[in-house]
Amino acid sequence: MGRDNSPKVRQKADLARKRDRSRKSRDRILIVSEGTKTEPNYLNEICHEYRIPTANVVVQPGKDGTGPLQVVRYAQRLFTEGDHHCGIFKKAFEWVYAVFDRDEHASYEEALRLAEGLDCSLRNDLNKKVRFLAIASVPCFELWLLLHFENVQAPVSRNEVSVRLKRYLPKYEKGSKAIYKETKAKLPEAILRAERLKKKAERGPQGEGPFTTLHELVDQLTTMGKSQI
């Protein structure tokens, strides 16, 4: 039987090839987190939800300490040198994120400066400039979760964030799982509130917050996931 070369068949084949090229060219992301359970669980859950392969997104807890500067330096070293024990190849990413809290860490501001200096100054295995970004939260990661339920504006302590968050997620603890599933319905509200806090911080001294840029990372992951569905 002859090969079907009708316009509809050709169009379908062209579309399949475009999708294949899009998948192969999708950016590779390395995420290094201060937390060893909570943040990795949450971010990996998003990747699982949208079936983002580990070839595109790697979430790695920090190994050199929990201080912001230690997290940024570890992210830099992991990108530059790789880690064969973790299956991470050197310079194999287009994006590097260092995720950490402010809390009472003395190295917070220095970590932000280092990340800013590394942004677009590193090159990957394709000789492309790499985006290197700090994903910071003031006072802590749980603020991002609380923003799904409340429009937080005033400075707030870690303890207060935890107390208020438990009003909406009574079973939440450090290292909890399925948190994205419990909060994703309110994700648009959280993103909008986080964007407003960022703009507020950009207009003047960040001070004691509240502040987070987790919405930028979450938005990138969910957008990446939707693009392959």
C-alpha cells in the first residue's frame, strides 16, 4: 500500500516533530533547597503532578549547611562540578535556583549578593549563559503556603506563620507531603499576593518582610508542566 501523503497526515507529522523538538529543547533546572524535606517534597510533588521528568528538573537538598550563603555556594559547586552520586552532571542546566529562608541567618544579604553576581556569569555545557537566582522567603517557606489563604502584609515571625497556617492546614508539619495537592486550588491567589509583596519590597527597604519569590519558581514549573501536556 502506498504511503499516505495527504495534507492532513503531513500536518499531523509536522506537529509531532515540533512537539518532539520542543521537549528536547526544554530548559533544564537545578533547584538546591535549604530544607531537606519540606521544600523538596513540595517541589517534587509539583513535578510529579505535571509529569516533569527528572532530566529537566532536579531538586537537591543542600549538603553544606542550612545558612543562605552555604546554600548558594553549594548550588554553585553542584552546577560547576556535578555530583555523580546524585546523578547530576556538571554544567547541565540552564537555570539554577537556591531556595532559602531569611530567619535569623546572618549571611542572608551576602547570599543574595552572591546569587546576583552569579546570575548570567556562568555558562553551561551548551556554552549558554545560566540564570542563577535566589528564591528567598521572609521569614520562612511557610509564608508562601500561608499566602494561599491570607493576604499577609505586616511583618510576621516564623512561629506566627506556623500558627496561622495550621488554621487552614491543621495536619501540616515540617516534612509534610501532598501540600501542593491541598493548596493548588488557591495557587492563583498566592501568586498574586506574592507578586504584590515583591513590588512592595522593590519600592523600599525589604526590612522584616513579609516577602517571598517562591511564586516565580512555582510558576515556571507549572508552566513547564502544562506545556508538555
